[in-house]
Amino acid sequence: MDKKQFQKLIEILDEEIREYTNLKDLFAEKRELLKKSKSDDLGVLDNKILALNEKITKLNKSRETLAQELTGKNCNMSEFIEFAQEHAPEYMKPLEERKVKICNIIPEITLLNNQNVELLKHGIIITNKMLETIIDAFAPQGSYYNETGKTDTHDVDMWTISKEI
């Protein structure tokens, strides 16, 4: 077994941590844009998030490939640490440190993402209400008969009966 693979694993994990930190920063930036209703900048930011996600996916695949080479199976961080304990104890502590960093940043990313989803839902509700108001303001108003048989005339030649006789 080549101990250089453990070093390569640590480098991949460090890169993943950097990219997860960048993702967290982008989600925080997106939250601020959603709060300020700056929809023009959202498209650019979403493209950055998608590109970063693709990069993280490639890093995950690299880590999985390395796991297959090292252990013969796809490992999670705990399994990597156990494997290092048996085969390369000097890498145990660096792997544990990286596990803690990853375990701390993932809930932060999840929280920011959930907040962004809620802000988007709220934005959709507000947008729908604004559209309803605009449509109601410009909808043609017709004349109609009320309960007493009187008409309420408007300039538009539309007629409706509000109550059947």
C-alpha cells in the first residue's frame, strides 16, 4: 500500500472543504440578493453555484476512486479513519480534523439552502399577489344587474347577471 495515496486523499479533502466553504459563501450571497429582491444578479450567482457544484461532484468522484484504490470499496470518513489507523496511523489525526470540518460546514450549507428555498417561496407568493392586483386593475368591468334589478353601467359593453331572477 502506498502512503502517498493518503496524502492525495487529504489534498482532495482539503479541496472539497475549500469548495464547500465557497458554496456556503455563495448561498449566503444568494440569501442577501433574495432579501433585496435583486433578481438580475440571481442568474449569475446561480450559474456560479452550478459550476461549483459540478466541481464538487468531480472531487467526490476522485475521492471515491481513491477509496476504491486504497480500501477496495467506497468509504465514508469514519471508514477512512479506521483504515488509516490500521495501515497509516500518522494520517489518522489529519483525517479526523477534516471530518470535523466537513461535518461542521454541511449543516451550515443546508441551513442557508433551506432559508433560500423559503425566501424563494415567499417571493413567488408576493409575485402572484402583485400579478393578481395588476390583472384585476386592468380587467374590463362590465355592467351587471344587482339584486334589485338595477344596472350598474360602465364604459365597457360587457353584461353579467349577478343573481338569477
